[in-house]
Amino acid sequence: MRVNISALSDTGRKRSTNEDSLLVDESMGLFAVADGMGGHEHGEVASQMALQTLHEALRASGVATQRPKTRTAMAKALHNAASEAAQKVARFSIGQRGMGTTMTAVLLHGNHGLMVHVGDSRLYLQRQGRLRQLSKDHTLVSALVEQGACTPPEAVHHPLRHVLTRALGHKPDVSIDMDCFELLPGDKLLLCSDGLTGHFEDEELADVLVGTNVEAQNKYLLRACNHRGGFDNITSVLVHIESTTKEDTDNALRARQSPRGRRPRLKIATDFNLSNMRLALDKLARVAMTSWT
């Protein structure tokens, strides 16, 4: 698979330090972003620790050198690495009030991408001008929208939109979303922290990502965020899939054309349990004070 990549991170205009981290390993086909929380001494450490552990665990699994032939083997290696990252951050955060991080990562395999995700950083897929969010926001407001207690337009400016229901550091056995999705030549992947999505609607993002100059597109996104206030750290990794192998592309097209040839998407996720919503709201003031972004 041949890709073109742009990866940028900026402190923004309101924060004094950058608690975001990013990971790009083109040889492994691994890309990730993490948005730390808990202040400079905690958030920056948590986000860096998560991505470093993910990277090292995948290397130790042999993914970098052996490249397992099946997506199942790759998915297992990626999920195990993400779990190891979650456990390490959770151990380190004991006694460090409010320390944690989001993590969204993609591992490329053939003409597919494998995702692991916790938190409110995002993964988007753009194909033929249409943008689709592949990750799910693990936030209180997202849960309210799912339950019909809040509309999507209301969620954009909701005062509780940054309250997370899941993050690395909260507990060692945090539930990690996993997904497998098809890739075609011309597709674009955008991994980003909420410092970017807080300034862009999806429709505008889709317009910006038209074309093949990912470096120019990424620089525009960063400049626009700062021009619009830069209220948070801004991190984005933009990956343009220039080509897959001919065999991969032909197989993908055949699968799309034949209902029998389609395989179910691999997805492992646990939705936020809203039975304790009242308790969560009662504790909101204390949660907000721990700097969960």
C-alpha cells in the first residue's frame, strides 16, 4: 500500500503546553493520536506513554517484521497492544488525580484498516468527497444524543460536551472499541484530537479534504483552528491512500458489487451504560474539576 502522510500538532492559542501526542510509523502502517488530560505533568506524560506503549507492544508482537497474513491475527495484536497501553497508563495514574488520555489508532493491512479507539479523539474516512466518522465519541453528551435526551445540534455547544465516559487511565480494563474497514485508492483517513473538531463541522471538513495535497490541507486545518480561537491543543494525522495492490483493489471492488461477497465489519464495543446517568450528573462538578478535556 502506498500512502502520503501529513502529521501536525500545535499548542493552540489558549494553552501553555501541548498535552497531545501523535504517532506515525509508515513502515508498520501505524498512525495514532492521543489527547492527554490532567495538566502538563500528567496529560503530556499520559498521551506519550499510551502511544509509546502501543508502538512497542506491536513491535514485540512481530507485526512490524512478520506481518501476519490474516486480519484476525493483526486485529488481535492491535487490541492486545491497546490493552497493554491502557493498563500501563492506569497503573501510572494511581494517585495522580485526573490523569488520563484518549487514544485513536489505525493499523493498515492489505486493503483494510484496523482501528482501536477510546475517548473523544476521532477517526474519519473520506471517500469520493464524502466524510464519515468511524470512531464513536465516548462522552456524556454523545450518550445523551443516543438516548434522545439531546439533539445533535444541541450537542455541538452543550456545556458537558467534553465530559468523557471512557479514557485510558480511568481503569486498567477500560473497554476499547475496535473496528475493521475497507480501503480503496483515493481514500483519506483523518485522525485528530477534539482541538480540531471543536472548530469544524463535518461538512466543512469534507470540503477542505478534497484533493491530494495532504500537507497543504493539514496546515490549513491547523491555521483555521488557531484563527477561530485555538481553545485547545490541535493534532491531526492525515493519510491519503494513493494505491493498494491490484489484487487488493480488485477483491474490494468485487466484494462491494456482490452482497454475498461482503464480509461483516469487525467491531468490538461496549456502549456507555446510562442506568447510572443520574449518578454521573450528580458527580459532574467533581469530574469537571479533574480537567477531563
